[in-house]
Amino acid sequence: AFSRDEKAGAMSMAMGGKSVGGQVPRIQLKWLLTLDLSVSIKNPKRDFANGYLFAEILHRYFPGEVSMHSFDKNASSVHKKRDNWSVLLKPLKKAGFDVTTREWEAICAAEDGAAVEFVGKMHRRLAGGAAAMRPPSGADGGSRRESARFGGSDSSGRGRGDADDRGGDEYSGRSWEDEVYARGRGDDHR
């Protein structure tokens, strides 16, 4: 539980010359701040290595698909990091991320630039442009939507045919996997 100012200071360190393992571009740091992550990012290659922060980012967009209790936030051993990544790979794949073994192992091993590159990939896919996914409102990653399947009933009692919380869009009738794929192509029914 860091204050927004503490997180901003730590993230600016990650962006500056003091960052070991690559610099996260400013626009991506701003995006990460909007997600209100539980860990402040000081050293991207180390902070993302265990996969926990990637799981937390994905949880903000798909809270019903990523169970944060399944991840070890403080994993530092190679074995624990691999355990986190083995759990993370399934929801990443469902969200449309093609993660190679080499890619996640490079992040896990804290290789220079590997984590920063994957943060960029997540940013482009989840937040980049008009076709991007938007996290549900609420700091808890989804207080208004019971799952990320873009339907069902949420806490307001709205049903499947009603507008969801993405700014008045009508429910598309697709699963979240199909929605991610369609939005990646720019087919967001507007």
C-alpha cells in the first residue's frame, strides 16, 4: 500500500538512468500507475521477473480469469518464479498473448530488456489505441463486473442485454477471448 506519490517517484526512477535492466517508456509508466499495482516498480527487470506484476495487470482487465491468490508475490527463487509463470501462461494465452518459452524464461532470469519489452506488448494489447481493452472501474480491478466475460449480471443488477461499464457499449454476445481477438483486429462494434 504505497501512496500515489511514492509509486510515481519509484516509477520515475524506473524510467531514469538509474534503472537497471532497461527503461520503461513514460507512456507505459503512466499506464501502470493507472492500474494501481500493489508493488512500486523500481527496477523493471527484477520487479517483473517473478510474474506477479504481470498477473496483477492481467487481473485488472480480466478479474474473473486471474486469481491473485495463486501467485507468490515475493517469489525470488527460480523454482517459485517458474511456478508463478506456469500459472500465468494460461490466462495470458486466453487473453491473446503468444508467449514463447524463451520469452518468459528471459523475463524470469531478469535479462536486460526482456521485462520492458513484455510490458510494451501488454500495453499495446490492453491499453493501446481505440481497439484496446479497458479495465473495469474500481481500484480492486473490477467492482462493477462479476467476471471478464462481458456479460452476466454485475453489481448494478444489469443483465446481458444491457450496456456494460465500458462507456455504454452494448453486450456483444462474445466470450472475453473472442472479444480480445476482435478488439485486437479493431472490430469493436462501433
